[in-house]
Amino acid sequence: MDAQTQVSGTTVGAGPKVTQVAATVFVLPPLPYAENALEPVISTKTLRLHYGKHNKGYVDTLNQLVTGTPFADMSLKQLVLSTAGKAEYAPIFNNAAQAWNHAFYWRSLSPGGGGVPPLALKTRIDSTFGDLETLKEELSAAATTLFGSGWAWLVLDGAKLRVVKTGNAENPLTAYTKPLLTIDVWEHAYYVDFENKRADYVKGVIDKLINWEFAAENLSSA
């Protein structure tokens, strides 16, 4: 999904709500729920640290990096795709991708999430994975076995659903697959609440917070 970009008040594109309100100015979007809405899986303390420090840091640093460069007028998605795999632009890629990933992650979670996906998505899940439980097991395995920091994703690859994992700031956009939802497995996403028990955090997210409706919306727009 592309980032929603606003230049001189004109909206272009759709996607994670990191908005560009003028050239070189990306704005940290508001959370789609209250800071305590994801408890007890994700505490208010963790959410404030994750969103207010880490996520904000990526957006602020990105603004500093692109000011006065040829990248200044690009959307967030364009920045990610234009700088991916280019060592000379690694700082821009890392901060742009992390800003995109986090905006997508917050919407991949929902208070009272989990449960059964909407019918259209459930049908695709059953066709690809056999059943929802198998998908959840694959998503959990991707999130818990990733070495170091990164992300676990449900994506649409052509006509097929897949579970993939990416390290550090990488995301499926660079492989030209369509992300449907993601789970953040950087330590700052869970260490305050779960210490080194990443698997417990992942289980809580999948069972109680995962936003299948968001994934279904992304699938329907493919």
C-alpha cells in the first residue's frame, strides 16, 4: 500500500497514514486507538515508547535526510522503492521503510482483534493454507524464528497468499508483493512486557489483536 501523500492540501494515493503535508515533511500519524487499547498484550508503557520514541524517531530522521534532495517530493512508498538495495541511500531507506512499516503495523492490530477473518479472506486462507490455524502457525513460526530484528508478514504474491519474514527495515514492497498485515518483532515491540519471550508476545498478538478486517481490506483492493 502506498503512503497517503498530501501536497498543498491535495491527497494522492492511499495506504498507511504517514502523511506528507508539504515537500520533505512527513508527519507521524495518530494511533488508530487509545494508548491503553491493546492491553494486556501490549502495555501503555510499551506503546508510548514504541510509537512516541521509535516510530517518531524514524519519521523525524527521514525529514532531516530528504530535505533538499531529489527524494524530497516522493511519497513514502516511492522513497522505499527508490532507495532499496542502494548502499549510498541506506539511511533514507531504513527510515522511510521503518516509517511505512510502523504505520502498517499499527493498523494490523485492533482492540478485540483475532477471531475469524471476513469471509472473502477466510476463503483465500483456507484455499492456500488449508485452514486458519495453519496460517496462524506459519505466521507465528515466521515471527519467532526470525533471527534478530524484523517483521513477519501475510502478503499477496500474485494470486496466492504467503507468509514471509523480513529483517531489519526490509518489507515486501521491494519484492513487489502486496502486504496484507504485519507483526513487528523488533525487541522494542515487546521487551518491556515480555522480556525475551518473543513467542508469548506473538501468540498474544495473533490470538487477541490481529486485525483480519484490515487484511481483508488490503486483499479486496488488490
